[in-house]
Amino acid sequence: MQIWACELGLSQIGVTGVDLTSAEPGLQAWLAAGFHGSMGYMASHGMKRARPAELQPGTVSVITARMDYLPQDTPPDWLARETARSLQPGEAVVSVYARGRDYHKVLRSRLQKLQERIAQAIGPFGHRVFTDSAPVMEAELATRSGLGWRGKHTLVLSREAGSMFFLGELFVDFALPETPPVSAHCGHCTACMDVCPTQAIVGPYRLDARRCISYLTIEHAGPIDEALRPLIGNRIYGCDDCQLACPWNKFAQVSPLSDWQAREGLGAGSIVQLMAWTETEFLRRTEGSAIRRIGHARWLRNLALAAGNALSMEALAASERRTLQQALMAHAAHPDPVVQEQVAWSLANQRSTPSANGKLHIPDKVDSVTKPAT
């Protein structure tokens, strides 16, 4: 089955059972702390997320898969290059995973083809494919099946591939030999926690999504908390900081698939250029991309925020300052009130900067809870 998986572009597969009861307390505590923010779907299914056989009746085994996503043209010094991009105020940074095709579609297709290969060998069987598309504890299943261990940033880590990969699952209604879990190798390292701009990793294996830049720029629909805005910098869709700081990502693998090649404007676009996209152009350029689901208004909100952060930098060239201001003014009367407010803030708070140490001051105490595997 591993050979079939590799032929289909999957990087690794594993197998685990369906008993995740030991993960339920962590899930309950994480939800009780409100760390899921406005992601109501995280709580709406109750403990079904930790019970695969309830989510898909008849499930006996879960085949897990990882798919590496570094683009084919990734240079050897990609970690240094990506890290440096957050220091370029006029550049709009999109998370590496989202620059190409929508991984949901690519990975789902490959898992469905794996299911077909298995069915050809053993006959028809009950199944269901998941690619971050239902209440599935993906990271928990991945670690139990030996794809890696849980890093302190809550992502799955592999000694052979770092964390730059997608996860997917194939639920099946027959028993398969389980692949054993692997040991953890984070040791005393806290690089991912230390680098997080908004201190979203509130403790080892504990993530407050409400402070996570990926959540704020993708999942969160309303205005972004003003205290967090300066710390988001020029990240307009997602954030890779914790992954870029992780020593294990020096082993991240380049994908053999062309699907992850960056689209025009998403690999190295400027804030001004991307703010000029009309809604029609946004929809055309993001067709088949994971970015499309946030919509044009949220896209503009994120870009306007990045523009405001760029304008707050004293070293910004006068010509670039003018073009950023003009780009913001072009959307000052946008019909979406969230975009309007963000544009106004960015124009009025051009000198706003984060605290001296670059960290957000968080006065409220955060209870220690374990982030669930999702």
C-alpha cells in the first residue's frame, strides 16, 4: 500500500485504530477555554471529533496520509528567504501552503485513487475520505499512526520531512495492521514558541487560536483586535513563523507535484499590486485556490492592515509610502464596514508600532490546557 501511495504522490501513509478516548479531555479543555475563537464548528460536533466510528459509522481502521508541499522550485536557502520576507514592508506574505492549488482538492483526489487501488485488490468496502473537511482529529490520528510527533506549536513533525506537509485520512470498514507511533524529538527547544509574533502558543502544545495570525487572517471574519494588528506585520494569509523557526524543517521535502507552484502574485506580490485586484480579478486569480474561500472583502482587510503596518515604518521610502496611501484611499469607501474601518485605522495609525520587544503584552492569565489534535 505504501508503494501505491507513493505512486499517487502521497509522501507517507500509516494506519491506526478508532479509539481516541484518551484525547477527549484535551479537546474538552481546549474548547472550554475558548481557544477556538469564532470557529463554532470546532465545538458543534461535540466529542464526535474524537470518535471516528460515530463520524463515519462502521469505521474500523483509519489510513492516514501526509503530502509534502514545498514547491518544485524551492531553493536550498528557502528557510532564510522566507524568514526575511516578513522584514520587507511592501511585500504581501502568503503562507507557503496556500500559494498553489487548494490542497483539499489535490489530497482528496489522491486519497480517492488510493481507495480505488485497494478496492481493486480486495473488492468493494465502506470508506470515506477526509482532507480537513469534517470534524476529524487529524494530528492525533497522524501521530498515533506514526507519521510524526506533536510539536510544541501543535503541528505534526517528522524527522524526515519537518512539518511542511498536509494531512488526510481514509476511513475504512475493515481492520488493518496498525503502524506504531514514533517518539518525540523536540527536547528542550522552544524556538516555535519564542518566535510567535502574537504569543499564540501560550505554552508547550497549547495554542490560543484567537491570537494566531493564521486564524486572524483566514478564519476570523470581523475587525482584528487593534492590539494584535501591528504584530501581524505583512502577513496577509496565514503565518509560517513557527515552522520557519523549527530546526526540523531543514529536512522539509520538495513535492514531486506541480500543484504547489506559486501562482502569480501569491509567491512574491506587493501589497499595492494585490490591493488593486478587483473582486472579479480576485475570484479569477484564486480559482481552485484555498484563498478564495475568505472572499475579496477579507482579502482587502488583510492587505489594508499590512499596508498600515508598512506605513508605520520610518525607513519606508517616500515613493512607496505614497503608493501605499493611494492604495488605501482607493478603498476608503468600500461597502464592507470592516474594510472601511481597517483602511481608516491604517491611514490614521501610521506610526503605530508593537512593544519594544516585538511581543504583545497579554495581561490576562491563560489557563494551562492541552491543545487537541485537530
